[in-house]
Amino acid sequence: MVIAGAGGHALEVFDELNSLDSELKDHDIICLDKDISKLIFKGNIRILHTEEELKREVPGSFRFCLGIGNSRIRKKIMESLEEIGGIYFPIRSKNSIISTSSSGSYDALNQSFIGPEVKIGLGSLINVGAKVHHEVSLGEFVEIGPGALVLGNASVGDFTQIGAGAVILPGVHVGANCKIGAGSVVTKNIADGSTAFGVPCRVKAE
């Protein structure tokens, strides 16, 4: 298994992998991270820095998971690893509650909740303790921060980041490429490309 990244988020992904497979050993994991300034793994985890190194180490197809939170980087890494034979492995914590009627190929970390009829786009991240309720629609590579709450029938566009502990009220639409500050309460629709924060949430003036 390859973890794309070797920083803090990758550590959490590593723990999730261990909880999903108790037989998994350090030597079964390879981390790929080009930024050598943020490497915090210790022990027997192999850390590679280029895709060329990875191709030499794993010459055929391989599974990978995303150990980076940033949405744009997640997409870029997914595409580059798929080009060299990688197969995306979505993380689904065994401590999460995920409705059987939800759909999508995304990561759901520890204690997250995905309700019925939820649709989540490729590569999105539902972080620790986040809750996404019934009939919500999330675009591709959305990041729902730790403890955030997206209530029924809300929707979030591609590449949007919802900060830790933020609340999106029922039926509200948050556009693509937005940043919603931690702890915000979003009561009205937010246009594409906006940065917004506060209680109630307001768009930052340019």
C-alpha cells in the first residue's frame, strides 16, 4: 500500500489502515512525499520522494490512499499515481457510520457519519468526527473538516474546504472553490470562489 504524503494527515491515514487490517506491518507501507521538510514518520516506514523511485520499488499496479488534506494536491497526486498504475483505495474507517444508500469514492475517517442518499464526489475527504446528513450532495475533492456538520439537503461544490466545526444549515448551497472558516454557521447560499466565516457566516470583502 502506498500512502501519498508523509505528514500529519498521512499519520492519521496510517492509523486507519492499521485498524482496517491488523496484519498490516510497517514494511507493507510505502509513503510518497516530495516535500522532505514535513516528514514525520518514524520506524520502518519507507519514504520515497519521486514517482521514479516508486516505479522502481513497485513496478506493477499498486493501491494507494491519499495522506494529504489539500484538495488541489489530492487531485494532482491521484492523477499522477493513476498514470503509473496506481489504484485509488478510499479509506473507510471501521468506526464510521455510512449509510448503504450513500454513494461515492471518498475518504471517511474515524467517527464520521454519512447519512442516507448522500452523494459524494471523487477524492473528497470527510474528516474525523464530521457528519454529512441525508440527501447532501458534495462535489469532487471537497474537504469537510474535523467535527464539521453538513445538514440535510445542503450541497457543496468541487474543491471547497469546510473548516473544523463549521455548520452548513439544511438546504444551503456552498459553491465551488470556497473556503468556509472554522466554527462558522452557514445560513445562506455562498457563491463560487468565496472565502466566508463567522456566525452567521459572511463572505469576506475583497
